[in-house]
Amino acid sequence: MVISYTIEFSAGAEEDLKWYSRRERNIILDGIKSNLRHEPTKVTLNRKSYRREPNQVADWELRIGIYRVYDNVDEAVEVVVIERIGDKPRIIRSSFGVAGEGDHEVVVSGLS
């Protein structure tokens, strides 16, 4: 039997989505549904665990083209919580974590 996980969005992730065009949001949301609905803890080429840093925003990163989705999975209640969403071209590394450039800044602490 295939388990279907519930996908929830944090307030930060909902704010992040507002900065994208409708087309970009559809790409991101389709990628989230197709990659995280079933087997959200399976490591793939576009999905990896971030269990390295204690102050990170999420345990998992999903790559959807240039977009990055940071999420936590609670297997006990079968829920995936999307914590933050960003895109690769705007992500810069700093000593404080990762921040998006321009009008919209996304700080994702502890990512390397």
C-alpha cells in the first residue's frame, strides 16, 4: 500500500511563494506534489538530507530545476512541512547562512 503524505506550508514558505509568478508557482507546486506526496524521505538526485547543522531551517532539500524547497518530514503522522522556498540564481552564501538577493530575502541558516 502506498502512503500519501499531507503537505503543509509554513508561514515563511507561503510568503516565499508570493514572490514568484503564477507560472513559477505552478512549477514549484507541481514539483512538491510529485516528489513529496509519496516517499518524502527517499534520497534521489534532486532530494537530499540536510542533517549536518543544528540551526538549519529544515532537514531536507528538494531541487526543482533552479528552485529549492526546504522541508521537514514527520513520518509518525505522515506530514511534510514546507519550511522555505528559494531559487538557486538568487541564493548567495554568507557567514550567517544563505540569503536571497534583491527585494525578497530568504535566510536559510546552516546550509553549506
